[in-house]
Amino acid sequence: MLGLVGSAAVAVGASQPASPYAYKGLPAGWFFGVPAAGLSPAQPAPAGAAAFAGVLAVLFGMALLALAWLWLVRWRLRGGAIGWRGVSAVMLAWSLPLLLTAPVLSRDVYTYAAQGQMVSLGVSPYLHGPAVLGATSPFDRLTDPIWRPSVSPYGPAFLWLDGRLVAWSGHQVLASVVALRLVALVGVVAAAAGAALVARRLGTDPVVTVLLVACSPLVLLDLVGGAHNDAPMVGLLALAVAAAMSRRLVLATFVCALAAAVKLPAALGLVFIGWTAPGSPATPLWRRAATAAVALAAGAGVLEVLAVTTGLGWGFTRGLSNAGVVHLWLDPSTGIGMAIGKLLGLFDLSGQAAAVSFARAAGLLVAAAAVLVLLRRSGATGLVPALGWALLVAAVLDSAIEPWYLSWGLVLLSAVDRRSARAVVLAGSALCCFLGVPIGSVIVHQLEASRPAVAAGGAVATALAVALLAWSGWSRLLRPGLAAQEVTQAAYRGGGERVV
């Protein structure tokens, strides 16, 4: 119930016409909570007490949802009795308000819909951006301006499905967005199922794993609420790893290739699945390299078949650098480059662009080196932790990062019964959903137009929720909760389904 209240608060706050957390710049943007028909997309809805209360409702709801999730995970780790029906009920209850409201914390799903419209009309998103649809098209007008001229970086499997969904929806924006969000929900369910299968193979409590995946604030807010296509990619990848753990290597390679045909980062799974396929840690490196090459070649073959049958080709490789046009302090390598550029500016030296480019290149080199080390040790450490950490490193040190990118590795690490992995999953999922969320400037702007009583009451409530989240996460979960985890995991391995 606590998590449901938090999720509902996010939905109510994001449904305010002036909410900065859900873009509804046109009346076609969503079913409710949109600006009046005569309001221009460039003209924001008027601010006021209701708008400010909506901003605080979103932040308060996010903190409450994260707090409820931490408490629930801690309860299960300490032996609390919750079964699959309970977990399913929690995920459904926490997801439902987010499914009913407009896409939150991102407007990328409108870009997906525009690209699906292009595919349905026979226009390749690998050659043109959504701007080709014309300024009068609601698909183009709802797309973020920065992506309107950009070609798509997504694989042919996703774009083919995207085009079919838009065609089946009658080329309606809202119906297309709803269909894409349902695809994201199915992807999250697949990710939870795959992670649970992996957990069983590793001897980890699968109920804890599903709680960490399906009920995670990061997953619910960004993958379900934001309807990102990272959800089907991660879902297919988790199922591929589960197949590999069951020694169904052909099936694992095929499913992992499908994941890469949604978003290319999943191709990293082909390398790790092939590298660990021989099984024994004593296997010579040349044999591991050979099996990895075979898996990668087989995956490339599946991609080639999809590229030909869909008629889209391999043009997605041209769009892989799209995210690099965004410069955010949130991204570690970009932030370092921007800081270096600012320092150069103090000495009247120009070169921020060069500093950012250099820092990003250095970040990619560090990521490549870390992935190689993890690959080299995966024979001894195991496929799941090695691939999970590799995906996490690749997401963090890429030239651009978004909070939902962290789900690539966190889903797999949720099945790992190790203190470091569990701490990263808990902290990353509870805190990283706040990254990139407009807070400071938005609150200041809304304060100027709000009544003092509303502002003070809302600010105090939100501060208390955030403080309670931090206290519970650190003092009551990350320290004693993780220690008690060992008892719970031992009980699970000894008693099997009795504990579940």
C-alpha cells in the first residue's frame, strides 16, 4: 500500500498540465492532463499552487516508492513470507498508476512512435529523422526537437515491431504510445522471469531477485513509466543468459541476437556467452576466444537475416553516436571533459569541445579495458556477475548515459548472491531514478508562483520522505539487511520452496 500511494502520487503529479515530469505539449500528447487546444507547444501551462503541488507530489511519490521497495526487500531478506502471487500483486499495484498516466521522466517513446510511423509508411528511419514526416504531423511535433533530424540507432527487430504497432493502431499517436508501453511492460516481466531462472541456477532466492527487478523504482519509473525499449532488450538478454545457464547455447545465442536487434549493447552478451560456453575454468584461452567468435558470428548472422527480411538493413550503425550530441554533467566522462573545459576558460583558453571529446574517448578506452578484464575472469567468476558488471561499466562510461541504461547490468546483478552486487543493485535502483530529474530550478520556479503555505508544507513533506528513504536505505538495509541476507539465502538453499 505504501508503494501504491507513492506510485499514485507520481501519476497525479505528472498529470498536471504544467508538470515538467511528463511531456504533453499538444492535446494529442495524452488522454488527460494536457494543455488546452489553443496552447502552443512552446508556451508552457501557467504555474501556480496546483503545479507546484504536482512537482512535489512526483518527488514525494518517487521517494515513497523507493522506501516501500527497500522495506519489502529487507523484509524478504530477513525471512518474510511472500510468494509469487504476492510479488505479482505488488508489481501490478505499483505499475498500474504509471500505466494510466502520460510517459514520465522522458519523451523518447514519442520518438519511437514517430519512427514506427515512418516504417509503416515505407520510410527508412536509418536514412531520415522524424522531421521527414512534416511539421503538421503530431508524430513529429511530439518528438523531442533534438531527435527530429536524427536517424534511428535501434535495431531492425524493434523498428519492425514498432512499425507494425503503429499500423495496427490506425496511425494514431496515443494508441501507438500505449502499445509501446505495453511492450515495455512485457519486457520487464520477461526480465524478471529470466532473472528468476538465473537465480535458481545460481542458488539464489528467486523471490528476492524478482523483487529487485520487477518492483525496482528504476525499472518501474523509467522502463515502465517511460516506456523505454531498453525493457524488451533487457528482457530478451535475461532470458538468453538463463538459456545459457541451462546449457542451451544455440537458443541462448539466438535470443541474445534478438536482444541486440532491439538495442546493440546486448551484443556484449554474445561475447560473454560464447566465452563461458566451454564451462571449465581450466579451458585454454584460445578455445574460449574461438567459441566467443562463433557466438558473435552466429549472432551477426541472425541480425543479417532480420536486416534483410525487414528490409531495413544495417543502417542503425549510423545512429549509434546520436546520444553524443547531448552534453550532461550526469555523464562521468562528459562531466570531466566539461570541467576541464571550464578550467581552460579560466586561463582564457578555448577548447571545451576538444576536452569533452578527449574525456569521452578516454572513458571508452577505460570501459573497453574493464570489459576485457571481466571477460578474462568470467571463466572463474561466472557468466552472470561478469556480464552484469560489464554492462554496468559500459553504461556508465559510455559517451552518454541515462538512468535507465543502468538497468542493463542491474537486472543480471540482481540474481547474484554477493554483498557488492546486492549493494549496487539496491543503491543504484533506489537513487539513480532521481538522476536527470529536474528538481532545483523547477522547484524555485514553482515557488515563485505558489502560496507560502503550500510551498512550505510540500517542501517539508518531501524533505521528510527523502530523509526517511536515506535513513532506511543505509542504516536498516544496506548494513544489517545484507548481513541477514546470508541467513535467508542459506535457508533457501537448504529448504527450497519451503521458504518461498
